[in-house]
Amino acid sequence: PVLVVDFGAQYAQLIARRVREANVYSEIVPSSMPVADILAKDPAAIVLSGGPSSVYEEGAPQVDPALFEAGVPVLGICYGFQAMALALGGEVAHTGLREYGGTKVAVTAQESTLLHGTPADQSVWMSHGDAVHNAPPGFSVLAESSGAPVAAFENPEKKFYGVQWHPEVKHSTFGQKVLTNFLHTGAGLPGDWTTGNVIEEQVARIRAEVGDAKVICALSGGVDSAVAAALVQRAVGDQLTCVFVDHGLLRSGEAEQVEQDFVASTGVKLKVVDAVERFATALAGVSDPETKRKIIGREFIRVFEDAARELVEEAQESGGGDVEFLVQGTLYPDVVESGGGTGTANIKSHHNVGGLPDDLQFKLVEPLRTLFKDEVRAVGAELGLPEEIVQRQPFPGPGLAIRIIGEVTKERLDTLRQADAIVRAELTAAGLDREIWQCPVVLLADVRSVGVQGDGRTYGHPIVLRPVSSEDAMTADWTRVPYELLAKISTRITNEVAEVNRVVLDVTSKPPGTIEWE
Ligand code: XMP
């Protein structure tokens, strides 16, 4: 793989994604990893990421010069560029001229490997206080900006390259070109890593891992569990049984999508557990958000546990392989965040198993643990999953229960489901599904307001629209949905959904507001 050495901040994952967009497989390693361990992974190339430190700060992560003696191509970015310059005998100084945000750089070299095919003047994204003043011996300087006398350099003979700016962010107009120049030309990597390869590789790995044993998987209706299940099904067929707990808190049509469309497109063996009554009873009289979440989590585990136990017993009676494995849709960001992908810490994914009792111990199959979300969608599409599942926007595990402000009842769920279906249909028809990260529709069940409909006074509930735009749900802004569309949605909801006589728009960013209301 190409190894992205993570010097902190949030850049490493983005770099790893961009490298993969250039069809080269990449993994992230922490900057604390000793060079010997890094080299033991047999990297095809190394990218040193940006980071928040100054190279001169006490305790700032450094690059061990031994890294440059292994003959591996290296690209330094921002902090990684400066650390590289320092390690190879260049000079880094406090300029006092901070550059932050969109910046112009001038390409000063006539010809180069790294900046080949990019214009003489280009907009890039900078974020630095220090700057490289002198390139290390043997390097040619390729570009400059007002705050960075050496903004890019290269030593093609040794296959060492560096840029002060962040080629991984979209604001750097030719950023992806710089990365592909490094990967394809500078490091000579072919760029043959594709979604198809991922499927083949994972299928082979799952077969080897699982052997004749049986496997179970909990389907939530979301993308990750669906794609993970489809991959395992591709690998071991009927050895897999999926369990779908219908808790009655999904949106209109979603249970059917799992029970019919998913099964039809994958041929997966599905066990549906109708737990609608059970969840309704457990939630009766509860309006506190945290209590709702805890009840739903607890009930889900119990229902899944029962289903799993039945499957284990059936398998034992039938005399085939035992149920030994549980599929988890763990993604690469979880793996990185819980231990830097070093293969040691696996804390988070075990947490995801969510407290199954000791006598139900499964080994985990995690076919998505090397993938980012957009890659998971691509794999799902290639496996033939329906668009509605593959492109599904995030939806919280506790479902509609945390979008009813107040007690959850069947009537309220029906009301919310109708309003939500209208909103989804209209946003989709307007082509806004990609622009909008998700649009929670919230029923203020404990609030009433006076209205007038058909000459009569009404005393109904408001529906809140919460359209947000986001990159990763950590921060979000409210989406500026066109007024005409809002008007249409409002009219339809108040006309078509009894009980609702008012539609309001949430215009709060995150922070301070969270995306969901509870
Ligand atoms: P908040 O409301 O914290 O939501 O801004 C951030 C993102 O997480 C989703 N969300 C959940 N997803 N289980 C989930 O699987 C949950 O309990 C849960 N709560 C919130 C939310 O929809 C948004 O995408």
C-alpha cells in the first residue's frame, strides 16, 4: 500500500481517500510508528501528512531520517513537507507571514514531475506559520508564494517530493493532479486498485476466514450493514443468515426495502423479527430523549440475542457448521480512530457488538474495515444493491422515536411517517438528495398551535424541517432549500397529514444545534 503517515489534525483520512481516488490503495499509520515498522509494511510510497505542530515546537513529531534511506518514494505535505525539508538538510524558518486559506502560488520551474500539467499560477489551500526557506541539497524548487519562498520541491532521482499546500482539499484547484503526478509518475504506481478488486479480495478473504462455519448479520436498513451482508453473501452464500428487527420506528417503505428489494437483489437468507408491539410497549409513557435511546438499544440487543440464539440452536440441530461469526459494518474511519489502523486496537468494533451476553460469543467478520463510506457505496452498487439502499442518507439507529418530541405512540409515528414521506419525495424530485446530507423531519408532538383549515379552527401539531449540509456530520449548516420547494412541501403536509397545521424550518447550524432534535 501507499502509507499516509498521520501527523495529527484531520488531514490524513482525506489524503488516504484522494490516493484511493487515484486508484492506488492507501492506509494510514500514526507518526509515532517506528520507521522499521513502517518499512515492514512494504510501502509502495509514503505520504507525510500535514499536522497542527510547528517543527520547532518541543515534542513536535519528527521524521526519522532513516525513512529516506529505504529507496521508497516520499511526498511531504505541509507539516510533512517541512519535516522532510528539515530531515534532509534544508532550512525551515518562522516567517511571521502566516498563510491560511486560499492562496496563490507561482510555479517557477519550467518542467517538473510533481507540477507537470498544472498552470503557472494556481489557487491552493495553505495553512502554515513556518516556511521552508532553503530546499535540501539535491532538490529543485518548483513554486513560491508570498509566504512560502519554497512552496514545492522535488528530487526525482531519489523520488522525493513535497508541497507546502494541501493538495488533498478541493480548494487546491490542481491538488488531485499533484497527487496523481506523484503516485503515477513520481512513484511509478500503476493505479489499478478498483472497486472490483476490493470485492474479489474481500470475497477470498471472507471464504478463507469463515470456512464451513455459519455467519449471522443484523440488518439495520442502512448502507453499511447492507453492503457488508451482501459481500459476505457473495462469499459464503447460504452460510449467512441476516436478522432484521422490525422495531416499527423506520420510515415509510424502509422495512419493505430490506425485506423485499435487498433480498431480491442479493438472494440473502433473511429472518425478520416483528418486534413492533414490543418496542411500542417498552416506549409507552417515555418522553425523555436519553431514556428513549437506552430503551431502544436495550430492546434491540434482546431481540437480536433471541434471534441469534435460535439460529445457533437450529444450526446445532441440523448438524451443519456452527454459527461462529457475526458480520459488522465497521468502516475504515472507525478503525483509524480507534487505534490508527495499526491492527492492535479493536476497541470500537467490539463496542459495536453492543453487549451480547458471554454465552453468545462470535468472532467478527468486518469486510468494510478498509473502506471509506463512498467506497462502500461503490461496492454496494457493483454488488447490485438497489440505489435506494446504496445512496441512503444517514438515519439514526433509534429511528423516528427521536424525531417525535414527546411520547412515542403509533398514531404519532404514523403522522410523522406521512410527513417524512412527503418531504423525501419532494426533495428527491427536486434533485437535492446529494446536496442535502440528510433532512430530519420532526414532529413536535407535545406542542399545539391554533390554525384555520376549511373554515374551521384547528389545534394541531407543528412539523419541523431540518435540512442540513455536511461533510461528516460533525459540523453542519442548514441547507438553503429554495422557497418554492419549501412552500410546496408545507402545502402538501398541511393538506395531506391530519393533525399537522403548521410547518416550520430549522435554521440552526451545528454547532450549536445537533442535527437530530433529540
Ligand atoms: P447529531 O444529532 O448528533 O447527529 O448531530 C449526527 C449524525 O448521527 C446520526 N445519529 C445517529 N446515528 N445512532 C445512529 O446510528 C444514533 O443513536 C444516532 N443519533 C444521531 C444523525 O442522524 C446524524 O447523521
